[in-house]
Amino acid sequence: QVQLVESGGGLVQAGGSLRLSCAASRSTFSFNAMGWYRQAPGKQRELVASAATSGSTINYADSVKGRFTIASDNAKKTVYLQMNSLKPEDTAVYYCNARGRWRPQEPIVDYWGQGTQVTVSS
């Protein structure tokens, strides 16, 4: 198992900023990517941002482009999400995700953090 510990959520006014952090437990797991997803009440979980550990690919949801920035420290197995110009519609539970394999021939698996609440008031 890979344990993901998140921090940094909270309540902020519209236009404000928050920074989320997620640290993965050390293991022999081979990480392909780490990222952030969110789930608002009554909605499906959606990708916010992800970064390949190779550094080759970073993806953002269209709704957060230009406002959110993902960064990772591969040596520390840590991923960050800097969220600026927050909007009420960003309110959701944010989940850290780690994707990869335990061994080269095994299927890719996903691990999830416990989630951290982000609430943006208008």
C-alpha cells in the first residue's frame, strides 16, 4: 500500500489562495504520476491537475488553467497544488492521487489520499 497524506485545505474568500500538499509513504512503488482530483457534492470526481514523474507531461482541467499550478518533488514523493484566484465553484473535497506499478509487468494502480476540504466563500 502507498499512503498519501494531504494537508492545506480550508476556508478562503473568493479571490484568495491556498496551497495543498501531499506526501507519499516511502516504498518500492514505481510512481508514474501524481496529481489532484476533486469532488463537489452531487458531482463526479474530476481531474484538477496531474504531473508525470518523468516531468514530461502536466495536465490541467480547463476550469483551473492559469489559476492553479502543480509542482512535485520526486525525491520526496511530494506533490503540491498552488491555487490562486479561487472561485466558489472550486469548493470541493480535493484528493491526492498516485499512479504507478509495483513491478514492471504488473498493471497500473491508483492510490488516493483521504481528501481535504476546500471551501471558497463568495
